[in-house]
Amino acid sequence: MYSSRYPFWCMPEEDVERIRSVLPADWDVKRLRGEADGSGDGVARFSDELAAALSDAEVYCGFGIPAQAFGASRSLRWVHSGAAGAGGSLTPELMESDVVFTNSAGTHGVPVAEHALAMMFYFARALDRLAQGHRDARWDRDAISGFDSPVRELTDATLGVIGYGGIGRELARRAKGLGMQVWATRRRPGGETPADLDRLFAATELNEVLAGSDYVVLTVPHTAETDRLVGARELALMKPTAVLINVARGPIIDEGALIEALESGRIRGAGLDVFEEEPLPSSSPLWRMDNVCITPHVAGLSPRFWERETSLIIENTRRYLAGQPLLNVVDKGAGY
């Protein structure tokens, strides 16, 4: 079910053949072309075609899997999702089963990290202030040349990475190369601090990271623990010159509280690729705010996605056939 209404997320035929070429002679690959959704965590639509394919399938790969799939499957042992998260795939049926669930967290690290960096530069170079002059065909140097100019250098600025996973590591590595001070939170921060970090915090020390960072980037998975992780109280801890960037999942931020903080100038701005409701409704005040950079959940787009995704599937297929532990196994209880 690597199919989508977006051509970019449709698996190329040559990658299907790459997977088929590593399978034993008595295995087959059934490619379904029913409508799915490659954005976010995706969840394919259930169909008669999918039910028929799953009736004797041992492995399923797609952008998420519909809840009904377990009722149609008699022999499913492993489900792999092309999404970085788990989302709606962690249904009670999957949670209670012994079916292994893997995701594609590592395949999205580079493009999402670069997307977050682009948003940081957008505010550091005050491109938000210059955008209006561009629209009006006006040479407006005054907008960013005063004593109150918001122009900054990323060098020596502090980046707070909330969630030091695959994406967080890629972002930290790039930020360190720019000369930034990099702080990060991790659920279990034990051991030595990685070389690309200046400080590593426990998830419970979020407040300290928020208060000390010039740029805060959310890269945590959306779980019960991270739902509305950043609300009015957390936003009040941030510097008035700080920028909040969300390339994780929309519900991690209390959107109403963020809108109030942006309207009041409580923080400098926000870069948002994800939202509580997607597509973002035209009625949302976020569309009309000059201090917001909006992108339509596209941070993971990359021409190299299928190269990485297919390589992950092939490696995990090799491990599966050899009875070895799989990569990217999702902890069903934790949600990631």
C-alpha cells in the first residue's frame, strides 16, 4: 500500500523489484494501488483488494495499516509503516496482538532536520519582516535595519531540541556545524552526552530547555505523554525573542495558546509544518500572522526517500527471514 494521491509518495516500480529480488523463490510481493495517504502517519483505506491480499500475507508494508486489516488477516506477523510515527495504526487489535510493528523514523531525519533549519534561518534573517515588501514590490531596508531589528546570527545562539531521536540527532549535528549551542531532551538521558550536544536533559527538565533556548524545535513523537506538551505555561517560559518550530505532530502544541502568544508578542515567531487539524482551516488566525512560517506538512519530502525506505525494508526483510531482531521496532506501550 505504498500508494498515495501525492505522486512523490508512490513507490517506484524499480523499488518493488529491488525488494522482490531479495526474497526466497517461494515468496511473492503483491503491490496494491488503492488510494492511501503518504502524508503524516498515513492510514491506508481498507478495500476488498486489500482484504484479499491480506488473507494469506505474512508481512505488510504501507503508510500505516487500517484497523480492519487484522480481521482480514490470518497469518500477519510483521507490519511496517513508511511513516516516522505510529499514529492511528496502533489500534487495540494491533496493540493486543503479537504482530511486530516497525516504522521508518530514520529515513526522514535528514529532510526534516534541514526543513527545521530553513525555518530557523527564515526568522534569523528576518525574512518574515521582508516578505511584505516583496509582495508590495517595495525596497524596504528600514524594516530590519533599526535598533530593534530582529536579525540574528545562528552562531552562538542556543537551540533546544525537544526529542533527541533520529530527527533530533540530524538537526543537532547540523546546528553544531553552524556554531550553535545545542541542548536536547531525551526520555532516558543516561550515559555520556553525545558529541553533537552541549547539554543533554531528561524529558522532565523541559522547562529549563524552553527558558534557555533561542530556537526550540519539537521532534518528539505524539503520544499520551506529549499531547499538548507545549501550552500557555510552557510558552510563558520562553524568551520573547525565541522562535518555536514544530516538525513533529500538531497536537504536541496547544494551538490556541500558541496563537495567543504570537498575537501578544510573547515569543518572536513560530515555524509550523504540522497542525492540530490538517489541512489547516482557512479560518485559522495562523494564516494571517506575519510572525508565522507555515508549510503544509512537507518537512519529510526528499528525492532520496525511496532510496532510504527501500534499503530499510530490504535490511529488515533479511533480518526477518534470518530470525534476527528488526530495526525500528515500535514499543507499542510507549507509542514509538
